[in-house]
Amino acid sequence: MTLQIPERPRIRPGLAAAADENDPSYIVVWDQLKISSHFVRMPRAHFELVSRMNGSRSLRDLQADVMRATGGLLVPLDGFADLVAQLDSILFLDSPRFAEYIDGPIREPSCVGCYPAEPEAIRRLFRSYFVAEGGPGMPATKPVDDRLIALLVPHIDYARGNVGYAWGFKELFEHCDASLFVVIGTSHYSMERFTVTRKNFRTPLGIAETDQEYIDRLERHFGDGLFDDPLAHYPEHSIELEVVFLQYMYENFRPIRIVPIVVGPFRDCIEAGVSPSAQNDIRRMVAALQAAEAESGERICYVISGDLAHIGPKFGDPLPVSEPALSHSRAQDQKLMQHAEAINVAGYYDAIAAENDDRRICGLPPTFTVLEAAKPSSGRLLHYGQYVHPEGFESVSFASMAFYR
């Protein structure tokens, strides 16, 4: 089948390029947003053309641009046209094909590899976390009570978070009877404050349906701005990793629905020396969540997807992680968790702001938002973990915490 070539091609946002390690005369292009899993290797001459594709030039215009820029290098149009068609077919162009994909109803998985692609392998993996040394054991076959209204769980990869996930989701299953989960996670790829998606999430365990009526209510109370970045959810792991675990927990018990929300940085609050509650958009989101829940007519549960400290050269610190730095970070984490257990939201934020968020607490935005909205009466630490790279390149800490009525 002949692919139609866009008349004036435009490279879409989110792509990255680097010289081929084995042959620097070639450039490799890939998708940082993980919408496409493809890598494209091309000669530098073709890359010169591709890098100029901004939607205002035809292929012949691009050919002439490169000739001028290189002092006469002629890139044959036939081969370049085939490359443009290939780029469009794998969703590297901002084109009608890409728009159709983005506007579709399904958000495809981007984290397969962090977990297996086969459903039964996922089930075996997750079961192993419950029964592993340090794990909580398998959950009861039905809820013990219905006191839990919010849960903080890690979004570090499963291999490092392992039993931490199990501690959190066991508590959720045993102490919450909800079927609607508002999953609020750290936004790693978008600078928008709050981004919601209406897309259903596909994973190897099936499709998790997004509750459209709840999102309608949320949008009505919050106002404009919830859908300003249509690409924010595609590469994001902070929602997907919780959705897969929710599917596993409830697949033999009851259908579940989700409301996926990612929260961007609160850096502006820290730099201005003000509480997030002083920011209009954060206040509006807290009020919108409360109003949407009140109008929903059913039990809901918040799932907070957030980690704690990120320290070491990987994150910009000058020195490898040492034991004194790890001990200090653990002590600071302990303060945060004590504030969270006491539902001292102001104290939780102030402890992070006091150190200028130098340890990069990525769970700050979703945790603050949920605790302000849900107003639990108590919290409990279930598990704490601190991953340390063997050569001190990084350390990431994380916790599972339950919050009750």
C-alpha cells in the first residue's frame, strides 16, 4: 500500500536525536514521549532535511534549504519522500494520521518492559511481591471494613518498588469498598499544573474505563485548562503503574473505573515562599475534587502516585550518594511521613519548602492535593523503602501510606 506523503511535513513535539554510536555519519531519532516505540536511523543529509520540517516548506523547499546550507549537497527527493512516509506511518509527524491517533479513545500502554506483556506473567510477578520476604502476605478475600479513603503508593519501577506496592494495595483491598478510583500522580512530562485525560487505559490485563461523568463534573467545577496538554498522559508512568495493579487486584471481584489526573510541579510555590493553597488553580482543583465527589453519589477512593526523595548525580547533585546523605534523607523522609500520618498538610509542605525541595520530593503535588481534598482524619505508614545505586549514582525513596475516614 502506498502511503500518502504530507505536502508540507512537520516534525511533532517530543522527538529526540543523537549520532549513531557505531557510525556518526548516521543519526538516530526516537520518541521521548513513548507514543511511538520506533527508532529511525538516517544519513545526516536526510536528518538535515528532517530537522527543517516545520510545516511551512514543501519537500522541494527543504531540498533547496539543505543545498544552500551545505554548499551544494543534493538530497534525492525519491529517497527522502520514502523517509517522510515512513516517519508519518510511525507517528513521528504532526499530521492527520497523528491527530487521529491522539484523538482516539484509548491510551495505549507505555511501560511494558517495566512489567511483562503477558497477563499471566503479570499476575505471577505481583503475587510474588505479596509473598516475598518483607511483603505483607496475600490480601483477605473480601474487604475487612470500609475506612480507607486515600492511598499513597510508589511509582518507582516495580523491580525496585516491589513489596512497597503490595503493602499499599493489600491495605486498599482490605479496607476500601470503592469501584471508582481517582488516580492522581506526578506529572513528569508536562509543565501544566493539572492534566486530565478522558482516554481509557489499555494494559495487558484489559481496558480500564475512565469515568466520563465524573470528569464532566470535575471540569464543570474546575473550569478551563484540564486538557491543555493532550500528550501529557501518553509517556506517563505514574498513572499506568497504579492502573495495572488496580486491575490485578479487582479482576476477579468487581469492575472498576478510573479518573486519571497528573499534577505538575509546585516549584513556583516554593520559590514564592507561599503555600500551594494560596495558588488559585490549586485551590480550584481541591474544591472541584470535593464537589465532584459530593455529586458522584457513590464511594470513591483516591490513589496518590508519588515517590519521595531523588538524590545523587543522576538528579544533578555534585557528589555520589554517601551514607551520611542517605541517613539525612531518611530522617527528612521520616518527618514528612509523620506530618502526613497526622494529616498536618501545612507541616508536610513546610518541611519540603524549608529545604527548598533540594531532595526533589516528586510526590509533593499529588499528595498535597489529595490530602487537602479528601480531608482524612488519620494516616498510617505501611512501608518505607530507599533504593541506592551500587555506585552512588542515585537514590530514590518511596513509601506506602493509608489514609482513613
